[in-house]
Amino acid sequence: MPNDTNSASSEYFNANAAKYAASEVHKHGPSLPVLLEFAAPTLRDRALDVATGTGNTAHALAPFVREVVGLDLAGGMLAHARQRAQDDGQTNATFVQGSAEDLPFPDASFTLVTSRHAPHHFLHLDRFLAEAFRVLEGGGRLVIADQISVTPAVQVWMDGYQTARDPSHHAQRPVEAWRELAMAAGFVWAQDTLVPYRLDFEDWTARSSNTPEMVERLRTHADALNKTERQAAGLEYDAAGKLTAHHEQMMVVRLEKCW
Ligand SMILES: C[S@@+](CC[C@H](N)C(=O)[O-])C[C@H]1O[C@@H](n2cnc3c(N)ncnc32)[C@H](O)[C@@H]1O
């Protein structure tokens, strides 16, 4: 069942912060350079990275912007982000605790907002989009990188699968659902692309500290699908019929707030 408070996210990410700080998928995953390209940061930008986690996106932006603020619910994740900024001598990156759905910043205080590998955790994506719109100046842009489902039917299955691994997963929407919500918030949908990811099953479940029982439940959940459904869900099996990975599409989108 999807969670109904943000405490599931802070509990899960505080417990697994060191694993996320070490995760190659998060540090170097291929959505990051595409997000940077879509964001086109300049030294005039004041940037906000929402749900920054251990700060991968904020750290990548820092050399190219005047200032970047990373915000996250989980203090344990932010501790890694602050440490890395200090280790790298980044003096224009700061980190604050807070919620994506209630941003603690005045109207029109940023020129660029980003959020990567995180909005599928947000309980109220519409509120996050409204908040991002509010804190952006006219002419500003919001650049998102997040996993999508290829159809609404795949979303139903995928949300069950993902939640069995990480109770703070909330909704992995198709691109069309994103487009409707973004436009309802007032954004212009300027540019989008899909970046393929392969999530190795062992690595993916280890990062979440899944117990052997949880891993078995995930395998049973996947094995119940027929061949066509497995293909639609992006599941990968080896020749011996063992689940080895799933493939998903990371949507990167640039949304613009007109003057
Ligand atoms: C996968 S991690 C972030 C990855 C990071 N953005 C990156 O580029 O590597 C997801 C993060 O979303 C945060 N999060 C989840 N729901 C949130 C919310 N409503 N407001 C702020 N942060 C949230 C979690 O605490 C977690 O740190």
C-alpha cells in the first residue's frame, strides 16, 4: 500500500543513507548529464535542488551556478551532502531540511529548480509542482529526471513491486500524467527525453537493505507475470529463469515558467 505520510521517506532514507551515498546509479547514472544539458546552468543562476538526497545533482550544478541550495526531508542524507561539499571545497552549495510540497523559500527566489530520481516518492506531486512554480522567477525553469511507467497498467504493477522493496515509493506515473500535472501547475512543457536504466536486482535490493523474505516476495511478485507482462514491465531473466534486473525509462523534462 502506498504510504500516506512523509515519515516513510525520511525513515527509509535515513536508514539507507550510506548506501545511497555510495550508489553508482545515483552518483553517475546517465540521467545526470542530460539533466545538466536541459538545465543549461549559468553563473547568474540561483538554483534549488529538491529532494537532493546525498547531493549528487546539487554537487554537479555547483561549478556552473552562482549558488545552489539542496533540500531534503532526510537529515541523514543531507549529512552526506554537506560532507561532500566540504570535501570538494564547494562554498556555493548549502543544504536545508524541508519538504518538496511546502518549500521554505519566498516567491520568485530561484532561477532554476531541479529534482532527480525523487518525485516518485512525493505524496502530492501537484503541490510540489505548484511550489516549484511559486519559487521560480518568471523565465525560470524546472528540470526533472524521474522514472516513468510506460502505460497506466504498468504503473499499477510497478507501484506494487517498487513499494514491496521500498515503502517510501509512491507513484511512478506515465509521461502523459506528468504532462497534465505540469501544465495544470502553469508550466510550459519545453523539452523531454527518455534515458534507459538497467537496475541489477541484487544491487537494487541490497541498497534497500531488503531481507531474504522481502527479496523472495519481490521474486514471487515478478514471477506471477506472464511473458508479455514481464516484457512490458521491463523485467530481465537469465537462461535459468531467474530474475536478474529490471529496465526502466528515466524521463528528463524541462518545464518553463513564462514571464
Ligand atoms: C533517491 S534519493 C535522491 C537522489 C538525488 N536527488 C540524486 O540525484 O542522487 C530520493 C530522496 O527524496 C527525498 N524525499 C522523498 N520525499 C520527499 C519530500 N516530500 N520532500 C523532500 N524530499 C523528499 C528522500 O529523503 C531522498 O533523499
